[in-house]
Amino acid sequence: MDKGLVTSQRSLIKSSRPGLREAATRSFKKHWQLYLLIIPPALYFLIFKYYPILNAVLAFKDYNVTKGIWGSPWVGFKNFQLFFENPLFWTLVKNTILISGYLLIVGFPIPILLALAINEVRNQRFKKLVQLVSFAPYFISTVVMVSIIMLFLAPRLGFVNVVMNHFGMDSINFLGEPGMFRSIYVWSDIWQTAGYYSVIFLAALAGVDPSLYEAAKVDGASRFQKIIHVDLPGILPTIIVVLILNVGNVMAIGFEKVYLLQNPLNTVNSEIIATYVYKVGLLNANYSFATAVGLFNSVINLILLIVVNGMAKKFSNHSIW
């Protein structure tokens, strides 16, 4: 009886396949323009995201240029062991987590607060001006942004030190003080990206049911009470999704800006995993070691993403998957 049941199920699946093919063919003929639009992003992810994953095997090999990636000899976890036994390992991890954690704790709420504030503005001209001023820095490239920071914080002729000298205070070499590096990085990043990320929450606020505002008004709720009881619950799913994505990138802090702001005086607090990989792995052509460290970084991010997503799903019923 079991064999007959399995046979009947297989025949049912086979008989349904032509129907699926026909349905797919009809859908493609009817919506071929939409399928055509999917091709460029699909190719992008296949070529630049998924195909490079195959080369992650380099982390477990002693790469030889003449033998190639797949012809190089296997060394197992030797490259990972070298990284874990490196005296700088804990310093690199600590600096990476502290900068990312600082940016997450301080930088995550500010776009939400900015979006809530903009949403409460009734003067449309002023509202558009605030959005323009806060959004514009996002289009400044990293190199230009670092140049602006260096000019503003220059020890002798920088704008900040000129103002401090005007009030009788001594000049400070901001980028030469290791303790100031994290704050400089984080607050300049917030200034550059807060307006951009606030757009996400403004879009979520636009989707809140207007009847909830009317009900709150009838109940005599103030503006602050509307924000607490209507706006924040309305955008909570968006907040949770953005938070999950941000936590999943804790170890993937931007390399370019940190590297450009580095100097011999602040390296003790500015040397992170990404800059170390560039200096030791790529400049010294130690590609296997660089791949191993990068893979370690990616695995930690994946674990954090899965854990935070699971916690969000358990406690709030909102998650990415």
C-alpha cells in the first residue's frame, strides 16, 4: 500500500509539472517587462555577491599565485589560528565593537527622533527646508567628508580651534587624541546619515492610519501623547527591522572613513579589523589571511543577525523572516 501511495504521489507531481511550466510561460509572456527589470539586479547579486562566496575557500588554503585559488594547498584553520593568536586580536575586536556599539546606541535613535520632529512640523516650507538641510550631507563622499573634518579640527587653523582660541582656550589636536577618535567618527557619521535614515521612518509615519490621530484628538491627547501612543507603535515594525539590520552589521564598520582618519597618534583606538586586514592581508599580499579574517567578521555578523532576529520575533512578533 505504501509503494502504491508513493507511486501515485510521484505521478501527481509529474502531472502537475506541465501545468506549472505553462503557468510560468504565460506569466512571463504577460509580464515580460517586469521580468526584464529583474535581470540587472539579479545579475548584480549573482556576480558581485554570490559568486565571490565561492572564493571564501581561500581562507582555508595557503594561496599561491601560480597555482590559483583551487590549486593552492589546504592548511585548514591555520589562518584563523594565526589571527586568534595575534597579540592585537582583542584590541582589534574591542575597537571594532566599541565604535560600532557607540554608533548604534547613539546613532540609531536620532533618525527616529528627527523623523518624529519633522512629522510634527506644520509649516510645509520650513519642513522641506529641514529635510533638505538634514538630507544633503548624505551625498558628500567619504573622502570629502574626512577632508572637512580635518579642516574643521586642524590644530592651528581649524575652525573649532580658532573659536576656542577666541574664548581664551588652548588649541587641541583632536585627531591626535586617541580618546576623541570614536566620538569624532560617530558624531560626524550621524551628521552625515541621520537625514537619510529619517526618510525611512517618515515613510513609515505616512502609513499610520489617520483615524488613530482623530481618535487621539477626540480623547484630548497632546502632541507628545500622540507621538507616544500613535506614532511610535505605528512605526515599531520598521524600527525593529532597521535595528536588526544595524545589529547584523556591527562588525562591518566602514573601512574607508576609519582608515582616512587614522594617524600614528590615534591608532591605539582607531585600528579595527577592517583596517588591519587591509594593512596586513592586502598590502603584504597575504590574501589567505585576509580572507580568513574577513570570513570571521562575516560569520560573527551572521550570528548576531540570527540571534537578534530570533529575539525580535519572540518578544515583538516582528522580524525579517
